Amino acid sequence: MRANSLALRLFVSATVWIALILFVTGFVLSGLYRESVERAFDRRLGVYLKTLIADLASPDIPIEKTGQMLGEPLFELPLSGWYWQVTRLDHSKPEVTSSRSLWDRGLQHLNEQNVRPDLDGQRKAYVPGPEDQRLRLVERDVDLGDDGRFRVTVGGDAAELDDEVLAFDGAIVTTFLVLAAVLLLTTLFQVRFGLAPLNRISRGLAAIRSGKAEKLAGSFPVEIEPLARETNALIDANREIVERARTHVGNLAHALKTPLSVMMNEAAGRGDDPFAEKVKEQTGIMRDQVTRHLERARIAARVAVVGSITDVVPVVQALARTIERTQHEKDVAIDLDIQAPDARFRGERQDLEEMVGNLVDNACKWAGARVSIEVMLEQPEPGRHVVRIVVDDDGPGLTPAQRDQVSRRGQRLDETKPGSGLGLSIVVELVGLYGGSLNLGTAPIGGLRAELVLPAG
């Protein structure tokens, strides 16, 4: 999952919601469990409280024998955290009876702390006890008529309650951590499974661009099917537009070249007539302009085609053989150094032939006896591959100023050499449309080096 991707957004949002839901659920469960444990603890204290009240109400049990029926050894152990206390309220000076565990200490009265009684007349609260223990107290006032009024208090060590809740919280945390891990793995699987059709579309588009496929093939989910259908329709429309543009360019070329040729021939038949010379001059300019703009339109139309891929080595080998035969009067040898036999150009074959052909033909015109062609495949940066084609000759070479001049349309340094002067400028224009580059320099064998860099398929 990469930054700013749908997969990362879905995973992060699901993770946040899972964490939030588990946290709230754990918090609620912990609170409910604490309340449940607290109620059970209060019921236990309530049983002791009722036993003490029964002892007080029994005429056979003197007050000093109160609490013997509790059956809890902790009430006998000094400062154990479990205490009971009975306070007589109908005397001017209250009489206090307490468990042996309380020793010489006393328990707080909850009514003095403004704790309201519940429906059963009991007051319940947490208070500090002897030895700074945290106690859970249950207190109730009892009126026994002629036997007197009493306040009965029972307290238990709240650490037992806290320890039980803490153990439950630990179990909840462990369980929820395992659950969170399972949910995250499930979410990750769902994200990858749910977005798999988009990955298929991405791979399909890459295959179309590399020339391995013409359309997005296969079935897609209902939500993705319109995207695939419209993409295929767009590719078809693109091809139709390019084909129509090629047809219009060809028709326009034929429609304009014939009248221009007639005008040139008519002017040439007038001899040295100044008017005829002017017509020839302007007609030549018109022909060059028409040729230039038609060439630009033709190149742009071809570059717009999606998914064109060309094997480089067969094209270079065929051009080398053909041009070497046409240079029979000069006896120029063309050496091939193929370092990347599987190099592929992301573009149309005729454009590659035009670019390489112009460079090799130009090298053979100026070479003394030798032309060298190298084909390499390089990766200037991660994820980007280029085809590098280097054409060297052993001719006179060019100065930096001359190199700049020959790349301009129609510029020629030697009028004795055949050609229109459009070769290198066409190469420069084609290279620019494909996002490549053409660099002119000095060849190691002494002449001009033309280095062509094109996108690899």
C-alpha cells in the first residue's frame, strides 16, 4: 500500500474504526463488570449486615456476643481489612461494639458524610480504613423499639474487588488485541480482494501501452465494468481519430502537391521571365511550408496512437544493410554493436526507421570509410527505461555552432551533398514528440556522434 492510495485510505480508516469500537466496547464491558462485581460484593456485605441485625434482635444473644454467627475468620484477624461495627444510638454516649479485626480502631459513619440510603435503607460507599486500606462500607440504622436504636456497619477490603476487575480488564485487553489483529488481517485481505479489479485494470492499461494488448479484456465487477467499457471505447475512438487524421493528411498532400507542381512546371517553361522566377521562388516556399506542416501533422497523428511497440534491432539491421548498399560509390562499412538484442521502442516502426535512417544516411554521406551503430538499453532512474542508439562516423565532424545550425529545418552546410536539409530537423521533431532527446557530439573515431535517446517499451 503506497501513500495516497485507496488501499491505504481504506486500511487506515478501518483500523481507526476498529480501534475506536474495541476501545469503547472494552471500556463499557469493564464498567459493566465492575458494577456486577460491586453488586456481588455488596450482597456479601449485606449478608453479614443482616446476620448482625439478627443477632441484635435476638433476645438470647447479648450485645457483647454479637457477630459470633458470621463464620468469617477474617473478622477475627487484626487489621485484616474485614470489619464490622455496631453503635448504640439511644444513649447520650454511644456504645460501640466491633469485630476483633478492628482492634482499637473505628469505622467512619456514612450518614455523617451525607451518603443517602437506598430503598433498603442501606448506605454504601468507599472510605479509607485502618492502615490506609480502601474499604467498601455498608451501613444501616436499626430501631429495635425497647431494645434500642443501633447503627450497624460492615466493611470489606476493596482490594479484592479491584483485583478481580483488574484481572478481567487484563483478559479483555488480551482478547481485544488478538481480535484487533484478526480484524486487521481480515481488513487487509478485504481491501486487497476488493481492489483487485482495479489492479487488473492498471495492469491491462500497462499492457495496452506496451503493445501487448489492444483492449481491457475479461469480466469486471458491476462497479468497475463502466470504467473498463468506457476505457475501451476511448481507445477505439482514439484509433479512429488518428486514422481519420492520417487519411485527411494524405488527401491534403495530394490535393496541394499537384497544383504546386503544375505552377512550378509552368514557371520553369517561361525561361528567364522575372515574373516566372518570382512564381518559382514563392511556389518553392509554399511547397516547403506544405511539406513541413503535413509532416508535423503526420508525425503527431502517429505518436498519438496508443500501444505501439517496435523491436529496435531488426529495424537497425535492415537500415544498415539497405543504406550500405546505396553507398556503393563510397565503400563505407557500417559496424553494428548490439548490446541489447531485446530492446524495444515505445512508438511506431516507421518513425523509428525515419529517425535512425536519417542519422545513418547522414553519417554515411560524411564518413570517410566507417560508420558505427550501437544499440543499448538503459535505466536512468527507477521505473524508467530508455533505448540509446549511437551513430558515429569518421568524417570531418562539426563544431558546436555547426551542430546547432544543422538541427534547424532546411539548413545545410554543404550544398554539394544531396538532400533537402530537412533530415535532422525531422529527427529532432520526432524525438521531441516521443519525449526523447538527440545529442550531437564528437565521435571517438573522429567524426560526428549522434546520440538518440527514446522511451523503451
